[in-house]
Amino acid sequence: MSGNGLVSSIGRRLTTSTLSPFEQLGRRMYDILGDGGILKEVVQPGEGPPVPQNASVIMYYSGYLEYSNQPFESTAHLKYPPMMKLGRDVTLAGLELGLLTMKKGEFSRFLLQPQYAYGEMGCPPFIPAAAAILYEEEQSSVPLSTLVKVINTLRSFGNRFFNQSRYDHAKDRYKQAMTLLRNRDSRNEPDKEKIQVALLPLYLNLSLTELRLENPKKALKYGKKALEIDSANTKALFRCGQAYHELQEFESAQDCLIMAQSKKPFDSDINNLLRCEDSTACFLFMFLSSSCKSRFCSCYKVLCSLISL
């Protein structure tokens, strides 16, 4: 990503012009909203569709004030810039609206007026009041191998949150990683297979996390997605069995658990869910609603007392 030699080169031409550097730059940019608040210049075109709303993106960017060659913020020096989710992590309205016009591999400049940047107050001491901001942005075309590293890092963070019982935070990290992979447009079969391999543990983690959050329907959804990738995956079968059990769909739960047991016959978790000490009472009890369970217990106690007489 190039530095902002642009501002200094424009500044050298001020001897023959009364326009400021940003005013000169703005003359060759186009207005993406029609109100003059966000101007854009495409330096290097990209390819494919524009960035979708709510996407998670990896990009290089640098922000400049007028008459300054040094950025006040930049990710250009980073080997792996941070992933940002639109609608949550990008705090400047102009920066996000500009991103939504970009394509993969594109390098563009955006000139933001204060209402789309830091407002009339600015952000002291770095951003003066009512300051226009120039951003250089590159929508990075990340190699799949690099993306997988980012995915693994996100999953590691999710696992850490899960182990701390911070299940909502874990879910967010897993879903970020899943979204990145799903948004990856890959047309060759080896890359598609690598994406599926990377998605499988995320679906399994999400299924377990949703079970911890007492969302069996969502847990079942992710368990089924895992089975679409690997129909014989024992963890996926067990997750689906757990979810069906919570949903009181006991026949489906039994089917999944028996299939899981056939893969791992000595797994204690699978066997414990299948085992019931008192099979008749358990069978009746499982099919009762919560209110009926209470009544069943009361009736059972009364029956036992009558028998004892």
C-alpha cells in the first residue's frame, strides 16, 4: 500500500493554485452519496461484487489530515491487519459507507467531510475540530492459507471464552470465523474442500455453545451443518442427539445416539445419554410435559402410599 506522497505533491503545486490540497484532490474524485460528504478516487480497480453489508473484512488503511504526510492511524505496516465487522467494528460512518462501494483487491482514496468523520468537535488532541479526513484503503485479497490462520486464531479465542463459561463471547468469535469462510468466493475444488474442513470444527463448536446457552434448535442447526460436511462425524451425531433430546424428540435423539455409539461404542457420554436405570419409568417420564411431570410425581407418591397400606 502506498504512502500518502499525494498530499505533498499537491502541496508543491499550491504556488500556482489557491486551492488547498484536499480541494484539488476532490476535483478528480466522484461523490458516492450526492451530498459531497464522501468523495472517492479508485486508484486500483478490484473485481467481483462490492463488500456486502454486515460482512467481516480484512483491509489495509491509513488516515491523513490535510497538509500532513504522516498518518494519524494506519494498518499498512501490519502483516495481518485486524478483521473488522461492518456495523460493529468500523466506527466512522464515512469509512464504512466507503467500504461498501469497494471490491476485492481494490485500492481507493476517500475524502470524508466532518459529518462523516469525527464531526464538528473532532477528536483532540489528534483530530482538530471540523476536520476533513483522507483515507487510503485497500480491500485485501487474502490468500486462503492466511485466512485459515485468522480463522484458527478466532477459534482459539472462542475456545478460551468457552472454557471461561463466557458462551456469548465464544459464540461471537465462532460466528465471525464462520462468516469469513462463508464469504470466501472460491471456484476451485481444492480450496472449497479446505474451506469445508475449516468450517467443520466451527459448526461443532457452535452446536455445543448453543447447547450451553440452552438453544437446542440452533444447536441442532449447526449439528446438521456439520453432518452435511461429514455424515459420520461422531461429535456431530452426538450434538444432534443432545439437541433432539432437549427438544423432546426422543426417537430422533435415539437414532443419532445409536449411530454415534456405533462409531465409539465405549464413549461414556454417549452411553450415559442412552442408558436409563428404570426404562419403563424413564420412558413415560420423558414424554410428559413439565406440568405433567409434576403431576406424575405426585400421583406416583400417592400410589406408593396406598400400596404400603
